[in-house]
Amino acid sequence: MGFRISGSSCSSCFCLQHTLLPPLTIIPTSTPNWRRSNCIPSFSVSYHNFVQFALDETRRHTHLIPSPLQEKFSFMNSKDGKGRLSMLSFEAASIRLLRSLLIETETMQVLDFTVFPKAEYDVPIFCANFFTSAKTNIVVLDLNPLHDIINQYEYKEKYFKSLLPLGLKYAELFPWGGKLTSESINFFSPIVIWTKFTSSPQQYDILFSAFRDYYKVWLELICKADKETDESLIFHNLEAQHRYLTWRSEKDPGQGVLKKLIGDTLAKDLLRNFLFNGVDELGRKTFNDYFPHYCTEEEIVKKKGNIVGKSFENRPWNARGEFLGNRFSNWVLSNCCFRSISAYGCYPAFLIYCAHVLPSGSCKLQVNNNDVISGLFPFPCFSSLVQKLVLLISMAFCMYLVYMFIGYLKVPNWQFDLRCERNC
């Protein structure tokens, strides 16, 4: 593949000497090449230069050493012999794992490039996932937040406030790619590039520019970050990264492609031990522990998409980086769910409890921060028929309670005393 394994030693910290929004520089990333009809027809795309840029840029600021994973995960051929998987992995002083996976077949090109910081740093996780076929391209480029940025403003202010202009710049060039589930949104930042576009050399050139800009600002963050010494905060970072790995290893949409190319066994090994290395080592919690609402009563993880919340068809952040999808649910949580039982407060709280708790048989109140108004009812989305039936029954029951309560208030005290005397 032509990638160097050894790295040159440079300073471990730097400061980029360029403005945040430099003029867009077009660097060709595609070469003319006519292929067979089942391939990309007018040009070929290679993501090798993306990985090479990232490695060269990283070596400018820190010392990269090959990861022990490189011995096992290097090259692999697909079952039909027509595809090739190339893997690279490195470590550094502040980087737990820098790894890349390139998949090249006659009909598609895939790049999965991610950099995980060590637990002593709460820096976001750099994530680039690109899929290219003859007709379409699916792109996710982001600095995945390690901690909650929807409700924890300190973390968002620390790492993403200064990057919002960069995100807005590319949001104009790459329209929102369509529905993303509310659970997935929790792992993305306000500057995420989630898009789909038709194959063209111009779009790939802009994508390469975005990749370079995002990776440079991520390197700036990791080099400026202070190394944490508080063991409780280090454990907090470690658990957050393990939660991220647990989600990705279970719900990553690329699993189907890997299973088709190399089979179920090898795909599972590649996912858990390379792409999301650490899911079995960094923590003991399971997917069911982190995401109990995804499991059935038999504790079997549901393979479908989200079961609570909604899908976001448009970018759910405004220009200030404020999340737009949780305003209603925050109001419910703060004004209804934790009020004392009253004619005003018990109704929504009881509905949410019945719709989320009773069907699942769980003792916990499962309310997702991203649940929003949907359907006929001004409450979180309910996907299953059982939940909808319980919702209707709960509404009827609550109306009955309210009716009885109001009726009790209307009964004069002397009538109530008389009834008590007769009953006694």
C-alpha cells in the first residue's frame, strides 16, 4: 500500500498557524480511468491519500509507533477473491489507537478511519466513514463527542464552540443525508458531516478538503489537551469510550458488508478486535447495561433500528450548535415527570411510565432525552403495537382518575360526612 510504518519524532504539541476558514483548496483525489460497466464508470476513487495525509500530519506532531494489532490485522482478501481489505494501526503518547480500514472491490470503495484518544484525555473521537459505489456515496465525518453535549454545556463549549464556523462551512456544501435515529445522534457533534451525493470528482475534492480540515483541528485539540491525573475522571473517560465502542460494535451499519465479504466469523473478529478494539478490554458492561431499552425480556438485543425516539430528517442543530430535538422532552422531564402527583402532573408522567416501562417489564423509567413530539399524541414516539395499546389504555385510565378526582372535589363536605355516617 506504500504506507510507512516507522515515524519521525516531532514535538508533541503544536498550534495551527492558519485561520479557521481558509479559502477552499481543491486537491485532486481522483484519476481518469475507464473500467468495466460494473465499476465506477468515468473515474476511480482511492482513499489511500486520505490515510496517507492523516499519517503524515500526525507524524509532524507526535511519534507514531505500530500497534500490536498490526501483526494480526494487515491484509485480507474477500471470499470471492475480488476484494481486498487493508488495515493499519498505530499508537502515540496521547493516542490509544489510530486505525484505518480500506475496502476495495470492483464495485465499491470504503474507508473506515478512526482515532481514539487515551483515557487521560477527554478529547472527542475522530471518525471518518466513507462508502463509495458507482452511483452513490455515503459520508460520515465528525469529531464524535466522548461525553454528552446535548445536556452538558461545559463539554460542548470546551471542544465545539470554536469549531461551529467550520461545521457551518461544510454543512452548506454537504446537505444533511436524511434520517438518523435519536440514539445515533447522541454520538455525533453539531459539526458532523452526514451526507449522500452522486459520484463526481468535484465532490471528492471537497470531501478531501473537509477531511484535512477536520483532522487538523482534531490534532490541535489532542495536542493542546491537558493530561488528566484524577483517577475518577480518567475512569469516567474510559467508561464513556467503552460505551461508544459497545454501541458501534453492535450497531455499526457496515457489519453487513463485512459479513458478505469475509464471512460472519472473520467479520465479528475484525469488528470487536480491530475496528472497535477495547470493547472487550476497557470495561465489563454489556450492551444491555448501557442501552437496556434495546433488549427484550430475554435480554436479546433487538437488531432493528431505534425503538424509542424519532428519526431526524434534517440537521437537528442550529447555527449556534444548540440541539433542537430535545426541547419538548426536556420540558416533560423538568415539568411533568418529577412533579408531585396532581391533575396536571400525573397525566404525562403516568403515560410515559406506562408506555416505556410496562411493555418492557423493566423497573426503570426509560425516557430518552431525544424523544420528541410525533404522531397524534404530544408524547415520545412509540414504535410497537403493544406500546400504543398501553398508551390508549393509560390515557383512558388517567382520564378516569381525573374525573373521579374532580367529582370528589365537587361533593360538599356535609354530603361526604353524611355518606360516611351511613356507611358506618
